Amino acid sequence: DAGVTQSPTHLIKTRGQQVTLRCSPKSGHDTVSWYQQALGQGPQFIFQYYEEEERQRGNFPDRFSGHQFPNYSSELNVNALLLGDSALYLCASSPQTGLAYNEQFFGPGTRLTVL
Amino acid sequence: QKEVEQDPGPLSVPEGAIVSLNCTYSNSAFQYFMWYRQYSRKGPELLMYTYSSGNKEDGRFTAQVDKSSKYISLFIRDSQPSDSATYLCAMSAITNAGKSTFGDGTTLTVKP
């Protein structure tokens, strides 16, 4: 089992550009969550996808959007990049079994640098 | 003020020491409490989770939750150099179990 995989590993963009990050969940998981982790801070929840729909969203602007595919993989899109978007973007997957806590398995992240 | 506050590090201890890591929170809806370990340039790895109040032990690790004080702790016994990492506390409400709110982490160094 490869666990949660993310691509690319690193990315450098300039202000105003758009970026797409990709995530493949752990085998058997159907729910994908995205987090942003700025340097020296804890991860911040961006949104969660289940059944190809956004189910929960954190306090992030509409510039951040996502998609989930039928095979449960997911993309995070960020438009009009700002310097402050520079961070480690983490994908986490889990099974969806109602309200019970389900362990989230995190990927290694994509490090985005905006110049 | 952040919903989850974590004791700032860095923390440096000798090998074999008992380590205490702590977080406080303000949202009384939090019911799930997690501790993650994050090595440099890696994603967080779940160490332990606890539902509601009480203690939970797993090997050298013990997690404590005091909901009345809105305070959680992680104790590491017989600390090893391999325990050197950043430790993150995280919490979620029962209605949004997949949305975790994290502390900013405490960096621990265990010196041989």
C-alpha cells in the first residue's frame, strides 16, 4: 500500500499565477481533506471532499477550489497566487463512516513557493 | 486568539527523560483529541487519539484530556533521540470529525 501520495513535491510560481496540486488517497479511503501549513505553524483546514462534492470548508477564500474524481483522487487549485500562499499543502485521506472519528492519513505534502 | 494554543518550543531534553507536551483550547464542541508527530519535510503522523475526557496509554506514550479545564497533554516516557520531531495537537467536533483544528506544534529534541 503506497499510502497517500501527492504531486508535485515542490513547485515555484510567481504572483498572479494559478497552480494545481494532486492527491491520491490511501487504498480503501474515499474522503480527502486538504490543509495548508505555513512555516512554523500547524496545518489549517482548507476543505474536504466526499462523493465528489465539497462537504466542509475552512476559512479560505474562493481562490482555493478543489475537485474529487470518481477514483477518489483529488486536486487543489489556487488562483491568483499571493506571496502568502507559500506553504506546505497537505492532503489527508480517511474512510467515511458517519460521525465516528476516522484516522486521517497524511501525505508528504507539496511545498509551494510563490515569488 | 486561536482556538487551540500549544506550548511554544523548542524543548530540549536528555535521552531517557519524561517529556510533557500540552495544549489548551477554547471550543467546548471539541470531542476528538489527537497528537501527531511530524518529522522535517514529512506529513504529520498520528500518534494517539482520545475521545472525550480521560487517559489513554500506548507504549511509551500517554495522552490525557481534561475537558473541564480544556487542557490536553501528551507524555513521552524514556524519550529517545528518534522522538526528536515536531509534535502537533489537533482537535475536532463530533459533527465535523474530518475537520481538525491544529496547534502550531512544539519542536522536541532528545539529546543522546
